[in-house]
Amino acid sequence: MKRQPLVSVIVVNWNGGEVFRDCLVSLAKLTYKNWELIVVDNGSTDGSLLEIRKLQIPNVKLHIMRNKKNLGFAPANNQGVKVAKGKYVLLLNNDTKVTPDLLDVLVGKMEIEKDLGVVQPKIFLMDKEGYLDNAGSYLTRTGLLQHWGYMAKDGKEYSQEREIFSAKGACMLIRRTVIDEVGLFDADFGSYFEETDFCWRVWLSGARVVYYPAAHIYHKVGFTSRKMDQVRVTLVSTRNRISSLFKNLGDINLMLIFLPHVVFILVLGFYYLIRFQFKKAWMMWGAVLWNMVYLQKLIVKRLRVQRMRLKRDDEIFEKTMRPVDLGEMFGHFRKVEANFEETKTG
């Protein structure tokens, strides 16, 4: 019987508490036999490491890495990949629960289709039965993402395999040779938009990113982000999105997508300013300013990405771009505003 390829499961933890414990318990029930667990703890102060040491999984090698402070999702996963030995790497959030057959299904898919670089399972909301967190994301001409299935009730359309622009970092299986070719996450991103930036490079390299609903997990959405300052979260995610567009777009689309996107961000900053919402204005302008300050470094990154490009923008966009939906954009804007209010009153 052919031996199963080794899978390196990387979980980044920051004060995950009981939710992290539940994630570990679900991992212990995996039916896949050949895997290792790499936990990167980002300076937790809630005793999370005690939960790891209680874990008993026969024949599974456990690596524990501990940072003195929270370095962010991207740098921590990069640390984990450096010690990973697997043919495949599963990135998994600490606020998820996996199903026992997750690795069997995802690895089986990757073993059959050799051009797959990344596979994302169906991701259900943990606290709202029958509803989805995410079924993958698509790019739009605005430079913003369209999150397919975001907070939607599960249905027939989400039971079909599809190519997607970006998988969600909460759970994605990656072919190790792809990481060796294009790198994993941009460490300067810290957290937010790092998985989209990575998946974009996967597409540029000629590999594919796929949503595969034959496998699924459960995600306690927002467990970590609710602990964060929402203005800071939006500033960083906007900053990182601007950086990713600059690095990965072809020359023509720098003019057609990147520049209009930056103008939109600046105008949104003025909108907040005239409403005397000065912190929100700063989160827009600060995102642009950060990219201006680090422009020289970004140019070096862009040159590196463009040199490894095997696919043109139009080839990628034909499969992964969706038309602009103004109603959806406005709805997403209202959700972001609601998050600010919830944080303010919470």
C-alpha cells in the first residue's frame, strides 16, 4: 500500500484559550495517519501552551515555537514553514474545528491534480448552523475582493468545486513546492490580506487555487480580530491591499486598477474627515502614506514578483475576476461601519 505523503499542519495561536483547545481536540481525531503538528505561539499570556502539552496524538510529531510577543499571522506562519517537513502544508486558524476526514479529502485532491497549488475546503460558521464563513474570494476591477458565500446560508451553488482568486487563511492546504517557488507570506504584512497576496503569486506562477467543498471545517469567525482595535485592523488591511496590488498587477493594470484604487482610498479619507471622524480618515490616509514611505522596498518586491510571472493578468482574471457589484460593496461598507460601532460600545 502506498504510504500517505507527510502533511505539516501549522497553527498560529494567540490567547486562544478554550477555543484553541477545541481546535487541538478536533485535530487529534484526524483519520489521516501521516502528519506533524507545528504550533507557533505569538506570545500568549492565557496559558495556551498548557493545552498543547496536554495533547496526546499517537505517532504525530509535535513542534512548539514560542514568540515573546505577537508578531502577526504572516511572520508566525513563515516561522512554522521553515521547520515543516511535509509534502503539503495545512495552514489552520486556532479558532477552527476540523472534520476527521479533512486531510484525506484535501490531500487526495492534490495528489490527483498536480497543477493545484492551494485548496480551500468549505468553511462553515461555528456559531450559526448551516451558514458559511467563506467559500473563497474573487478580485474585482476596483481592486477590492468579492467574498463568495460570506455569511451566506449554505446551498447548492456552494457544493460545486470552483477556481477562486484567493483561499481563506483560516484553512488552506498548500503544495510545498509552490511555497519553495513563490514564498509564503509577505512578513511586512503582519496580519490581513497576506493569504490573498500569496494566492495571487500562486496564480502568477502557473499553479491554480481551488475551492473544494467535498471537505469542510468550522470557524469561530472574528474570535481573534474582536480583541483588536478595529481602526488599526482596517488601516493595516487597507495598507496591505494597496501593497499587494502594486506588487502583483501587470504594468497596464497599475494604471487601470491600482491608481483608481488609491484615489478611492484617499476620497474615502476625505469623506470621514468632513464627518469629523478623524481616526477613520487617518486609517485611510495612513494606509497610503505607509506605502509611499516604503515605496523603494515595494519596488524591489514588485520586480521580484514580475520576474517570476508565468501568467498574464488577463489569463488569471478570466478565471478569478468578478464584475463589480455596487450593492455588495455598499453592504460590505455598512458591515465595516457596524464593526466600528460594536467595538465602540462593546
